Amino acid sequence: MKKIISFTIVVLIVLSFVGCGAKETTKTEEELKAEIRAELEAEAEKEKNATEVEKISIDLKDKNLLLDFLCENFHIGMDKSMLIDDIQTVYGDFNGDGNDDVACYSPNRNSFYEVAFITVDHGELSLIPSEIDKETIYTHNIAFDGKFIHYTITGGGTGISVTLKRLYAYNGDTIMNTGAEFILEGYEAQPPTSNYPDGYMTETTSNTLFDVEGDYSSFVHEVITTGSSEKTEKKAYVYNPDTYKFTITDL
């Protein structure tokens, strides 16, 4: 671009002198203008090609490259060579720029506890800001449906387990929590006690009913608990793309 500016300045100076001559120089002025246009177009094409080469040169499927980046940006308590088979990758256009990005995570949180969303920015790897927090959980999983990032986690304690899902969306700056969180399955069990002579055990399952099949923009989620305690809960979830948040209503 600096070349273009310098070239343009020189040509304008030449034109200013040519303009002081006779009328027969009009053709030369047009030729010089054409040269400026050609130079500008050629330089723009070079910049476009250079940008494309930069994009091609960064291979988001290169796990070694991704792991080097993770080691530079996160604390990882394991040698890279031991972690490479444990890191899972999910690809999708998370930030809406028209190009695939990648999410990296360890399903069993084996020395890498975060979820890293990585994009290519001006030929370099860069993190997409995210509100997904590092938590004390057993396992976690990432999926992407083209609109929402599905973050599924399993946690619990002695005699307790619960798997729940949270939905995230990119707001132009950050992968943010939409407020949608719901239980997928779980159980609770304990041996006989004075309060529960026969012991205590419940099992939780769920159903999701969509307005449009598979579209999480509007759905009803039903959580069913059976066993020592029985109940059914239903909630309606409606997404507002202007606020990147769900309205949640008890049914």
C-alpha cells in the first residue's frame, strides 16, 4: 500500500506539470490515470493473494501446531507428546467470519481443564474469548450446530451424578452464555440411614421437544425424576438473537 501511495504522489506531481502544457497532452493524462488504476488494481490483487496464502499456511488440523499454541497460552501439567492423543478438536465457524475455527479440549480433563476456541487472525493463531469457565467436573464435551455451541458436562460426588447441557453463542466479541442450562440425566443414591431405612435412590431422565426439529432457538425441556422421589418439571426456552439470551418459562 505504501508503494501505491508513493506512486500516486509521483504521478500527481507529473500530472500537475503536464496540465500546464498544451491541450495535446490530454491523451497523456488519460494514459497516466489508466496506469494509476492498473497499479492500484495490481497491488490490491497482490494483497488479496498474500492474505489467502496466509490463511492456507495455517493448518488448524495440525495438532502439533495447536498444542504448541495451547502450551503457550495455558498452564498444562503434562508433556505435549503425552497430551496429543487426549486432545479432542471440534471445527466450525464459531465467530461468524466465514472460516472454520477449532475448539480444543480434553474430554476427561487430563491435565488440560479449559476449552480453547482458536481462530486464524491475520495469519496467526488467536483465541476467541469465551465465557466457558474451568470447573471441577468429571468430563466435558463440545458440539456445534451452526448456531449454538453445546457444552455438556458431567459432575457430582459420592452417590451423585448429573449431566447437564449449556448453550453458548457468539455475540460479535465473545462466546457468551445464553442462560440456557438443563439436566440431561443423573442419579442420586445412598445406603440406608435413620431417615431412609430402605436407602435412597432416584434416577433422572429428560426429553426435549422442539418447535422445529433440532433447532434450539425454541424448545421445551422436560426433566423426569423417578425412584424414592418422583416429579416432572417442564420449561420452555425461547432464544432472542438481539440479546443472545434465552427467555425461560416454567410450564
